[in-house]
Amino acid sequence: MIKTTKAISTDFLNGKTVLVTGGTGTFGRAFVARLLNVPGITKVIVLSRDELKQSEMASQYKHDPRLRFFIGDIRDPERLRRAFEGVDIVVHAAAMKRVESIEYNPFEAIQTNILGSKNVVDAALDRGVRKVLLVSSDKAVEPINLYGATKLAAEKLFVAANAYAGHGQGAFSVVRYGNVIGSRGSFVELIARQRPHGVITITDKDMTRFWIRIESVMDIVLECLALMQGGEIFVPKMKNMPITEMVRLLAPECKTKVVGMRPGEKLHETLLTRYEVAQAKELPRMFAIAPLESEWAEWLARYKSVPKDFVYTSNNKKFLLNKKEAIELFR
């Protein structure tokens, strides 16, 4: 669990214009809300395909003059180039995310998650955007489903984009994290929906997951934007919990029913591969995988390396939430 006692400095956002792709999704809405609390920010642009949600957001913020909306699709490179004009920072969160949907619509996921990410990179390079951060997922680590494979490809595109940008001409980095409490389709949401019926369905009684609150994600993303120089993959320090323990905590009166693992589902999640550990540095609230290109992200050299035997998996009891932490996290 991430400690957020130290305030995140947002001075780097003074006078800046920030664009969020997928800005009407769970992450996007939370991040836009955080950005609008930064007094010095000049403009926040929401780019998404959902005109209804954009209209709802405009009403929610009483048509804040700093908030702008672009209807657009990351599959459309020309629209991205228009949207990125005059933008200082892009946070790329638009993606197809539903594993089961992607398994049955593979090329649609490739078009959005891979080719769409390439379009974001190209538009950012063409428009001279200073910082571009990809929001990735633990599913990208040793992927066994297409969603994870597309996010892995997107990570590779973003790290490699620094070679095209040139030193000091723009930075592309990645933030990768696990399950967000309360996001659409999350297990916490499933428990809340099934609880009135007295039975919670689980796919495997031994399954474990990493968990993080959306507020902590916002802190981490802001910190990544402040620190990034290009090529880093940032991974927050998270804790894990077996899903059976989650049911016991959140719906103690309910029974569980094992329904079997779904296609593309992992028993345990991983946030750093054993190969990435060799490049990883430990920061106070996160790990950062240093790029192989030594001239990128030179600032990471001052941090200590992660031990070679480090294992960052959701079944590692070293990162297990105790009861007090779990109650605080899921409250």
C-alpha cells in the first residue's frame, strides 16, 4: 500500500496544458478531477469517443473554462494531431480493457491498444509534446491474454519513442499498476453487485491480486510526470490479497461459489519480471525500470538497485495486506 503522507508537488504543471486520452473512463475522470484542483494549470483537454460522458463532465464542472473536450478516437491520427496542438503533457489512458471482449474481438484491440498508441506517439512527436505517459497494466507482464499482449506492445512503443524524440526533445514513459478498487468491472464491484443475493462467484479459491485505490494512482501518476525524463517504466509499491479474503472482509455473511477461471485469466499477477528486476531501481513510493539506453533517465543512477532475487508477485506473502491495512484500503 502506498503511503501518501508527503504531498505531491504540482509546480511543474504551472502554465501547462494537459490532454488525457480516454478522459471519460474511470482513470480519466479521476485524473481530470485532480488536475482541476491544481491552481496554476492552464488547460485540461479530455479526448474520448463518448459525447454523453463528455456532456456530463462539462455539467459536473459547471463548464470550467480550463476544461476542454475533443470528440475523437486514437485510431484517427489526423484527429490526434489536431488535438495535440499546443499541448505540453499527454496522459494516454484510452484502451480496450475487457479481457473477454478482446479475446473475441482481437483485431479491434490491436487497432486501439497498439496502433492507437502508435498514433499517440506520432502525433506527440509531430506536435512537440514535452511529456507523454502511457497508463499500462500488470496484465502486460508475461501476458497470457491478448489484452496483456497489446499493453506490452504499447509499453515497447512508448519506450522506443524516445529514440525518435531525440535527447531533450520530448519524453515518453510508462506507469504500470494492478487492480484499481472500484473501477468498472473490478472484483470489488462484483462483490457489491452479488452481495444482496448471498453468494459471491470466484474463479479460483487460490487466486490473488494486487490492489490500489484510485487516489493513490493519481498521486503516482503526478509523481511520474514530475520525475520522468524518458524511457522509464514506473511501478508503484502495492500490496496483495487473496480474493477469498476479500470476500470475507467485504461480504462476511456471503458464501462463495467457484465457477472456474476464464480464458486469459491468471491465478497470480506479476508487476516486475525477473529480467526487469535487473534494470529496476527503488524509489520511496515506487520502482522504476531504467531503460537500456544509458543516456535516457540518467537521474535513476542515484537510486539503489532492486535485489536480484526480488519477486514482485501477488502471491508473495511479503506484500500481503494485514487486516488493518485491508480495512483501510477497502473502506
